[in-house]
Amino acid sequence: MARKSARPTGHDDDAPVFVISVAAELAGMHAQTLRQYDRLGLVSPSRTRGGGRRYSTRDVQLLREVQRLSQEGVSLAGIQRILELENHVAALQSRVEELSAQLAEAQAAQAALTAGARVFAVGPRGEVVTVRPGQRPPRAPSSQALVVWRPNR
């Protein structure tokens, strides 16, 4: 799969830096093949204002993967489906990581509450009272008071 290489820190694998001839040479294929893969949507390089293709390091890696699958006898439609499924799996894995982080955060908050952390609420007369997690503050005794509101005239 992906090999680590000695690159300066800050190098972006998604930066569109290679013209089609260089990308074709790096991927070990003909430039016309890259154009065909672009038309089919297998590899979609960035475009310059003039419409020229610019390939990233990630695009070149993807071209190599497409070439490998093709040489193993997988049809272009099959390769396209494989790439779609890989992208879907990557998106799902990312979502699982997000949800796992949210769950860990919620569990930490719950643990803080159940570990004797104090919870504050408003008491019957408007004062701050300490209660246990899940407990409600005591209610004010019933009042027979009547309040009349008269708007300013």
C-alpha cells in the first residue's frame, strides 16, 4: 500500500504539482491512459485556469493502484466500483472515529457526574443548592399569594 518516503515536513500529498507527462512517467503509463482514466472518472486531477491537468502525489498513487488492478484482470468498471467502495469505507471509518470521540467525551462527562462531582440547581427561594446527580432540588411550599400585574398606562 502506501509507503513512507523521505519528504520535507509540510508536504501535502493532495497538492496538485505534476503535469500530465510527469504524472504518467511516475505512474509508469502513457499520458493518453491518464486522459482516459480522467474521462472515466477513475482519477480526477485538479485543473489549472487554462484547463491543464495537475496531478498530486495521491493521484499518482491512485494511478498505480488502478494500473495494478487492471493488470490483474479487473475491468475498468470493476476498478471504478472498487474505488467507490474504498472511498465509502474511508468515509465510514472517519465517521466512526468522530462518533467514538463524541462517545468518549460523553462518557467522561457522565463519569465526572457519577464520581461525586457536585451539581448545582436553583432552590425554592432562588438560592443555589447542591444536589446529587439525577436529584431535583426541593420544591417551594405552596403559596396562597396573589400577584396582580398592571401594565403602565
